[in-house]
Amino acid sequence: MEDALRESERRNQVIVSAIPDLLCRLDRAGKYLEFRPAHEWDPILPPSQMVGKTLDEVVPELAPMLKEAIAEALDSGGIVIREYTLMREGQLRAEEARCIPAGPNEVLALVRDITERKQVEQERSRRAADLAMLNQIGAALSASLDLQTVLDQALVLSQEALRLNVGAIYLVDEERGLLRRVAFRGTPEGDERTLWLPMDQGPAGECVTTRRPATLRIREHLDEPWVQRLHQQGIVGGVAVPLISRGQVIGVLSVASREEREFPPHEIDLLAAIGAQVGPNIHNGMLYAELQAAHEQAGAFSAKLDETLELERANLSRELHDQLGQSLTAIKLGLQMTRGKLGKEQAQLSEALQRHIHLVDETISRVRYLAAGLRAPALDELGLPAVLRELAVNFERMSSIPTRFWSSGPETRLSSEAGLALYRIAQESLTNVARHARASQVNLQLLYSPTHVRLVIQDNGVSFDAKATLSRAVQDGHLGLVGISERARLLGGTLDIESEPGLGTSVVIDIPITA
């Protein structure tokens, strides 16, 4: 029996010795009853001196927490775990203490160094936070194509990610061979010296040259003039990353600190990852800005063209009315006088002259209709509903197609440009109906709402593929549709053409009241 007990004790000692953790027995008051140091670090005191000592004597800053854990383990009968940090061998270490009841008033405590585990957990948590930050930045940057909005958002989010309040974004100006500041926070707005930077100087220039992040410690470069300016602003260090899109460096994102601090590798990597997202978004913003500028130029050109066309229409209208109209009237009078001189025996010739007089009358009416259509309507005096009603009446008289006009909603006075554009759209649409639709009924509607005005031109004629016709309008010579679409776009409105077999065609234009 004694041999068996000794063998069992030996095996237990082997098992205990294999455990790398610090092992000790403590009573409820926190006094060490037994102590075996861990394999990996030196004990605070030799094991022989630890027995009889108390937690208050050995680790006074941790004693209250550890004694509370001992009491909880003894009272509950279960294992109680506590985590804490302390200085060991000159380093801050993280440890875990497990208190296991070993008798009525004793616990067995296993103390394990968990520093590496905590570091792994912190690294995992940091990477998750960085990924969440990158996702947030990506979503924020994708929400807008406006270049300045993208620049400002990129700078704010970058500074928040590194908890800094100084930063700037520079874009490459190929023509000048310089970096141009396009966004900044925490730097003097009026400092012209920081609006442009050489592309071969400082961290920003290094980023352009090497396509890699670059850091700066102000105190190491105080002899350089450009560093002295930063030093005067209280900046002590910073980091810059290149902004790359489609394989080209298009700019630099830089952040700086007015307090002494390190820029650890993971922060530089995070800023570089942000820069990798920012570059393409800035490039898209630049392309969008160019497109907007092109649209504005096209709009200005189109407006100028419309103005020129209105002048030409007015001139042509006067020519038709004053010159051609008067000439036709003179021809008609001459024919009437000639017919009056004919005798009864010349009845056939008289009838032929009458037919020609009737043809001249029709031509005069047509010329007057064309002249009226070319003139800008009296929108300021009559208002849009009145001139559209007159347009419908004249169209019905000239085309013999029944045409109905009505308006609804309280009339809102539009700008002269918007009113004239809607009139020309209606005019062009009715011309298309007369030429192509073979319709027997046309409806012209003007609908006012508090924010928009809608113009609808509807006929019951033959249908067509509106989308396909619009897409090839220029090639096929349907410039009227192109003009209608462009006028609607310039007014900030929309054009919708619906055409179905048996139902005819509806042209719907919506424009904002402010147009």
C-alpha cells in the first residue's frame, strides 16, 4: 500500500513539474502555503522565501483583486479566473490567474503568462477595426463623384483613422512639374508657400518618385527651408503615401502631428491602404469634373446656338412676312386684276386663274404660319398656356388634324428661357406628328405642380421604337428628337417618349419650376 502511495505521489509530482505555469497554494487571507515558480520567468522572491508571505507583501497593487478571486472560488466551489498586467523583468506582461478550491480554506492558483495571446488578440482586433475603417471609407468615397467632396472626405477619414488633425492632399500638375494642394485641414489657409510643392522634395516628393510611403521627423531636417515652415506651424512629424490610379501617381496624401509620436508600421500600412482606395476615387472625380465642364461648355454653346437661331428665326420671319408675303400678295392682286379683264368667252382661262389665286392664298397662309412659328412668342405678355393654345389652333388649321389643348394647376411664371424652350419642344413635336405619325387626333397638355411643370404631346398615330430612334437619331437625321432631348436636359428636366402599336405616341417633358 505504501509503495503504491509513493508511486502515485511520484506520478503527481511528474505531472505537476510538467506544467509550465506558476503554481501556489494560498489560504483565504492570501498567504502563500506552497510556491512553485513558472518555468519561463524568475520568481519575485526565491520559492523558500515566498512561503508564509502574503499577497499584500508580494504584489500589493494586485492583492485586493486576487483575494477577492480566492474568496469567490472558496464560496462558490468553482474555478475563478482573473486577468491582469504587471511589470516583470522590466517588461509589462499580461497574466491569467486561475483559483481552484483545494480545501475548506485553501485554493490552488495557476498563474500563466498570456502576453503573446493578448498581443495576437489585439492584433486581430486592430486588423478588424482597420478593415471596418477601410470599408467605411470605401463606402463614403463611393457616395459622391464630386471631386472636392471626394478630396475633403478622403482627408477627414484619413485623419480620423490615425487620430490626427493636420493633413493635406496634393495632386500632380504635369504642366508645372509641381504638386498642387487641393485639400487641407489644420494648416493655414492663406499660406501661399504650401499651395505648391516641388516633386523632388520632402516626403511628398519621395512618394511621387518611389511610389512608396515616406515619413518625416521635423527635428532631423530643420536646416531645410520647407521644413522650417512646418516647424513654425508646430508640426513635429508626419507620413505621406502616394495616390495611384491606373498605374500612375496622381497625387500624395499626407498627415502630420503636432505632438511627438511614432508612426508604427501598421499605421503606415493603414494609410497606404486608404491611399489605394482614395487614388481611383479621386481619378474618377477628376474625370467627372472634366465631364461636367464639358457638359457646361456644351450647354453654354447650345444656349448661344439657341440665341443665334432665335435671331435667325426672327430675321427669316421678317423676310417671309415683309418680302415674300408682300410679293405673293402683289401676285394675287395682279392675277385678280387680270381675271377681272377677261370676257365671258374666256371662262376656262378665268377658272384657271382662280385656281392659281386660291393656290396663292394657301401659300400666303402657309408663309404667315411659318413666319409666326419662327417668331418668338409673346410669352411675357400672354403666358405659356395662351401661346400653346394658339399653337394648337394654328397647327389644326394648317394640318387639318384635330388638336386639343388644355392646362391644369395654377400657372407658375417660368423664366423666358424655359418658356421658350417648352414652346419650341411643343412646336417640334407637332411638326413630327404632321410629318410621320399619320394621326387623326393630337392632345397637348400643360400640367403645373408646386415643383415641376409637365408638357405632354400625345397622338394616336403610328408607333415607333423610341429608344432605338433616339440612339440613332443623329445618324438617321432625326435632329428634331435630338433637339427636344437637349432642350429638356439643359433645363434640368427629363424627356420620356412612349410609343406602342395601336396607342400612338406620348412625348412627356418634366422640368423643375426653377429652370
